Amino acid sequence: LASMAGYGIKAFLIAQSLNQIEKAYGANNSVLDNCHVRVSFATNDVRTVRVNREGQLIVSGLPPIRAAGRSLGAVRGQLQDQTRQTMLGTNVYASVGSVRSITVFVGGEVNRPGQFSMTSLADVASALAQAEGVRRTGSLRRVRVVRGGRTISVDLYGLLGIGVPPVVRLQDGDRIIVPAIGDTVAVTGGVTRPGIYELRSESSIATVVEYAGGPRRGPRE
């Protein structure tokens, strides 16, 4: 590839299609998996280069570029800087290539506890879906992700529009534990979503009504 440096060269870092890839790997997210660099020449010659075991992109004509663990935006920026210096008239685009697998354990109040193999794009909700969901006796507000010597608390009510949706990407060896459900409160009457809601801490009546979508508008049926 070194002999190809010059005008009319275009370089691409391309993805090998997963629906979640573009969302999960934005400009500020880390490159955790394998990537491809695709270089297209004016002669329509196309070659692909992978991230090596040292986590580097080796593209002929460019210095080695560290990719693993860096944000996609940072890798793209360095590719652009290096190609501007050595390959005139070159455009660079970056996205993620193949995705590695991870193994996680899901236990506690789920319908099918066990160990599951997933992609590294998986989140807590994906793992719970593999375990066929949370039992009625399980908590949605105190799910724990045990990672090494620390525990991450996850409130799944954010997926219901109550609070902020959880953003916890799973890592190999994570354990997801669903404890028993905590204190609950029933909300009925003139609210948008009557039902039974789990309390995460001491809550005011106004907060609980908001859980149920707030007062129902219009005349009662």
C-alpha cells in the first residue's frame, strides 16, 4: 500500500452490520472490539486492514494508530491528521468492524437464571431478556451489576419513562443480580397509568402520582 500514496486515495473504517452498532459506537464511545480499515483507491482497488492484537491500526503509508480502548472520534481524528500529512486528497471515515462476544451471568428473581453469551454491545435489559425477564417477585429498581470488586446499581424504571434510562454496557464476566421486590404502592383513580409501583426510597405523593403518568385529563369515564 505504501506505493499507493498520492491523490485520489480514500480510506474507510467500516462496520460489519449490527443494528446496534451505530447507536452504541458514537463518536465519543470507546473502540472495544475489532475494526476494519478499508482503503479505496482511484483504480477501485479495495483492501481491508484489521486492528491487530496490540490494538493498533496498521495502514501502509501511515504510522501505527492505537485504536483499542480509544473513542471512535479520537481514532477518526488521528486517521484524518495522519492521512492529511502523508496522503494528499484522502478522506477518512470511521466505524466499528466485527464485534466480540462476552459471557455474563444473570441470577436472582428471573425466570431463567444462568450464564449467557452475548455481544459486547449488550446492556442490562438485553441480559434480562435472555433470562426471559424478571419475575413478579423481582425488583426493577435495584438490579445489581457486579463487576470485579464493585457493584453498579441499575434502575430499570427509566425504560418505562420514569427517570433516566440506564446506560450500562456489560463487560465479560459481569454478574447481573435481580433482588426481591422492595416496598410498593398502588395508584388508582384519575391517573394516566393506574398500577402498582415499586419505591426506590421515601417518596412523596406527588412523586408517586408522576410514576402513574400524572392526573388524567378530561372528564372521568
